[in-house]
Amino acid sequence: MAALAGALEVESSLESRLIDACAEGNDAAWRRLHRRYYPIAAAFLRKLGVGERDLEDATQEVFLQVHKYLPRFRREAELSTWLYRLCITQARRARRRVRVTEALLRMLSIVPGEALVSSASLSEESARRRIESALSKLSECERSVFVLYEMEGVSGKRIAEIVECPEATVFRRLHYARQTFRQALGADAS
């Protein structure tokens, strides 16, 4: 147990020094921070419903926010907690842009056909679509909690910090999100 606590303390110290170096304008530190957190942000945004076409732009927008506001980061929470908050906000914006664009295209009757993708197998692609469809049935609050808890493995206490609500609310949202998700997948509700 002491070894784990020591390792976490070292990790926290390394992250703190990385933040300090970034705040001082160290380009190498910015590259390390980007390399470390970019895959985390991109995966989380994807799970929050940002489509592949918009994923790169949304992730870069998150890092523009990190770059702009990191010098003022108060460190009252972990950097990853703040990053998750930025991702949630950016995912909301990206989904809103897609809805507006699709509505405009429908109004103008210029609905584009789906692009054919041959990279994933049919069963993987089918499973991915079913999961994305089920996730889209969740409210924004439920989806954030569900993805953080079930897919990212974040604790309830930390999710409460990220979404800025009581921990009991996190688990209530998670309960309803699980029900909706199961129903959307067509699984038995038990």
C-alpha cells in the first residue's frame, strides 16, 4: 500500500512539474503534455458522441483551451479532471454543430450519402453503431456519467468533481443511464 501511495505521489509531482513547465512556455513540455493527454481526450470525446469527421477538430479545440487556460489552472483538482470537463463542453458543442448542419442539409434537401469504410469488420462496425446509437439515447448528463464510470473507469467521487454535482446525483444518473442503455440495446432490463 505504501508503494502505491509513493508511486501516486511521484506521478503527481511529475504532473505538477509538467504543468509548471507548460505554464512557463516550455515547448518540449507542451509536446509531452499533448502526447500524454491527446489519446485520452480523443477517446473520451468519441465516447461522448463526437463523430470521426469532427473528432480531430474537437480534440484540437480542447487542447487550445488547455493551452490558453493552463497558466491559470488552480490545481484544486487533477489535470485529467479539468481535461474531462473541457471534453464534455467541447462534445456538447460538436454535437450541436452536427445537429444544426444536418437540419440545414435536410431543409435544403442535400443529405449526403454515408461513406463506405472498410477498415473495421462488419461485426465490429455493427457493434460500434449499436453502442453509439444506445449512447445517443442518453441525456447529456447521463451520458457523461455513464461514459466516465463504465468506459473510462473513473470513480464516482471523481466524476462528481468533473461534472460538478453531488456524488449521489452521479449514481442516480448512472442508474438511469444504465437502464436506458440496456433498453436501447434491446437487452432485458433485469
